[in-house]
Amino acid sequence: MNIVGILVQFRPEREAFVRQQIITQGCEVHLATPAGKMVVTFEHKDDEVIAGTLVALQNIDGVVTATLVYHHTDYQPEETVL
């Protein structure tokens, strides 16, 4: 499982739209400041989905930047059935 933290900088007047689009991408918004910054997390097992989601966030109208600031990978071996 991959867990990523993303800092999203956005135009403050677009906060409601940006927040909704981020949630639509399957991300969770933890904090938004009046100055136009959001703390966002996303979890997924596939690295390519993580990368694609980051690009999608960067392309939301009103987003200035979406920067990966934390990435944790927790690989758990699958149980072997005997």
C-alpha cells in the first residue's frame, strides 16, 4: 500500500471547486488555509495510480501546484497457503 501526502496550492477564490475535484479523485482533504494551501492524502496499492492522481490534481482548474511531500510504501507479503 502506498500512502502519499500532497501539498496543493490553489487560488483561494476556487477553494470549493478545487476541494470537490480533489475528493472526486479519491483523495482526502485534511486542512485548507485561507491563503490557498491544502493538505491532501491519498492511498493506493498501484504506483501508477498514485502518479496519475498527482497529475490529475495538478490539472484541476484553480490549482497552482500539487507537490508530493510524503510517500510511504508498506509492502506486506501475501500469505502462502500450504
